[in-house]
Amino acid sequence: MSLFVASGHVFDLVIAVLVIEAIAIVYHHRSTGRGVSPADLAGTFVAGLGLLLAARFAVTGWAAEWVGASLVLAFLGHAADLARRWRSSR
């Protein structure tokens, strides 16, 4: 199990599940018009993807610039999600 984590494959698996989930949500919303709007979840997905990439890069020994860039991606996704929620709460 520790090799599965140390190799980064655990993060690859979770990223794949995240992408499949996003595709399913978009498909469901487009085909039925119901469910959560993909636009409402985009920031959350980007933030999650950024954190997963940062963890994967850190665990597998990538350069700090890649970890930092992934964290910036996560922050931008979080900020976009927060701004969208803030606007919709008015």
C-alpha cells in the first residue's frame, strides 16, 4: 500500500474518479436539466484537482515549482468558487 501512495498512483486514481464524476455531473445536467449546474461546481473541482496534483507532485519528488503551480491552481479554483457563492448569496 505504501508503494501505491509513494508512486503517486493513489493520486492518479482519485484524479480519475474526480474526472469521471465531473463528466457524469455534466452529462446528467445536460440530459435532464436537473441536478447541480456544472458551473456551480467548476471552482470546487478545479480546487480539488489542484490540491491532488500538488500532493502527487510533492510525494513523487517533482520540482517545487510544480507543487507551487498546482497550489496556485487550487487557490484560483477556491477563489472563483467563493466569489460565485458570494454573488449568489446577495
